[in-house]
Amino acid sequence: MIDREKLLQEKEVVEEINRHKWLQSEMQGYDIGFDKAADDWFQQYASAWVAHHLPKCCKDVKKNGKK
């Protein structure tokens, strides 16, 4: 399980969610808001982001929600 609160403290994650928000808002034709964009980003991309961006020693954020 991914620790959502911990990831939301990462500047890079917030930037990714804001980018996702912009793209999804453009597709929908209105501002979907940060919360909806974050929910969608976590469902679709968080696991891959963690696997790619966090060092091997910190992947326990993904495994048990703790560091």
C-alpha cells in the first residue's frame, strides 16, 4: 500500500499531480480540481512513480506505508 500522505509531501509528486490535473481538465473542458486529479493520479500512476523515482532503500513507503 502506498502512503499517500507521505507522497503528497514530495514536491515532485505535487508537480506530477498538477500536470495531471491540467491535462485532465483540458480533456474535460473544466477545472477538475486538485483532489479529483490526485485521486486519479494515485490510482493510475503512483505505483509506477514510486518504483521509478524512489531509491531502493526507500521503497518500503510502497510496501508498508512507513519509512
